[in-house]
Amino acid sequence: MPTATDVVVQPRRLTAGERRRQLVEVALTIFAERGYAATTMEHIAEAAGVTKPLVYQHFESKRALYLELMDALSRELERRIVAATAGAAGPRQQVEVGMAAYFEMMVGNEHAFGLLYGRDAPDDPELGEALRRVEDTIARAIDPLIDADLAPEHRLLLAYSVVGMVEGASRHWIRSRAGRSTPGKDGGDRTGAGRTPTTSEEAALLAARVSDLAWAGLRQVHPI
């Protein structure tokens, strides 16, 4: 008779939804590390610990998987920014907490932003459009935060200008973080104890610096 120690507990099989989410998460890492062109469905299957046919059960192609990944990233960014700004006391605070939500996702998930801002952009109109939809999502979230009596197209133009500013800061942060050997090497450690800042602390610092510049300009805009 087998004893309790002889019983092997089989891992629970993932549901179809859980498996799909796992493959999207794994694909994010692989695409960010290898780039779209160099990534294959076999790479994704191997990293996920499944067979390639199983990956094809969920996604008909690498393109379909990439598009779903970009849509998921876009929705998550919008959800975070909208949730963060909903309880802000005023326009100035809305801008800062909205950027903090954005930067917190960047700091906490470098693969997501490596995918967005990496050099290996897919040479494909539809896939390039998926990347632009992420920018559109951020601009739509920023547009209502511009508290000025402007025409809609003027306000949206400024929202995209802020997106460009945030993207530039993101690219710089990704490059500089790789070269930082000690906390605060670039003067960014405000913890006061010489320790590595937490994700929230680093995101808040990035947001405070960039939103300070953005707000200094936004509060001066007027109809033209």
C-alpha cells in the first residue's frame, strides 16, 4: 500500500484562459529580448514549457500573438492611468499621478517597455499600427488632464507632445538603468539611506521630474 510520501501530486492543468495569458506573458519577454523578427513560435513554446502545436491552438500565428500582446499592454496602460487620475485633487496632481502610473508600469515591467521602445520595430504596417495604438491610448488618457480652454484638436496635439516627452524619458531611463551600478549614481536616489529605491519610489521620482516640466508648459498654453 502506498504511503502519503509515495503519492505524487500532479500539477493542476491550466485552463484555456490561463494558458493563453501565460503564453502572452512569455511572448512579451521573448519579443523584448530577441525582437519580433528573430522570435519564433518555437522559442515561445520552449520558454513556456509547452509544445509548439499547443501554442498554435491558442494563436494562429506569431503576428496574432504579437497583436494580442500589444492590445493587452495598451488596455493595461489605459486602465492604470485612468484609475490613478480618478481620485486626484486637481489638474496638476492628475498630471503627476497619471505619469506615476505610467512610469510604475515601466519600472516594474522592463520587458513591456523594451518591447515598446526597443530598436527592433516590426517592419510591417499592421504591427507598426499596433505600436501606434499604444501611443494613442496614452494620448487619450492625457488629453482630459490638460485643463485649458482649447479647441479639441489643439488639446490632442499637446497630449501627443506630452507622450513624446514621456517616451523620450522612458528610453533614457531604460538605457541609463543598465549602466547604473549603484543607487543614485545619476542623482536619482531620494531614499536618504543609500538603499535601492523601490519600484513605487523610482516611478514617483521619474513622474515628479517629467510632470514638473510638462506642467510648467501646460499651464502657460492658450488658444492659438
